[in-house]
Amino acid sequence: MEISDFKTDIFNIFDKRWALVTASDGARTNSMTVSWGTMGTIWGKATKGLPILTVFLTSSPL
């Protein structure tokens, strides 16, 4: 399957379901749910730009 063949309602998935983001420094790994974000395009018109997904994370002291 080509990526261009992949069809989904990404807005519904983020609204009705959930997503995880994971980061690691090599020694420690942390995962958290994504609760806020934005999707769109960058560097071009909406139909010609590069797709972008931004998630907002907060950090708490370890």
C-alpha cells in the first residue's frame, strides 16, 4: 500500500480516541497521552504544503 492510498478521518481519531507520544534520552523513557495539538500544512497552500502535526506537552520535574 502506498501512503497516498491511506485514507482515514484523522480529526475523528484524535477527537474520539487517543494517541501516545514517547521520548527517551537513552537511559529513561517516558510515554504520555496527547491531549492538545493541531494539524495542518506548512510552507505552501493547504493542498500543496507539507502536512504537519504539532502536539503540546508539559514537563514536570522528575
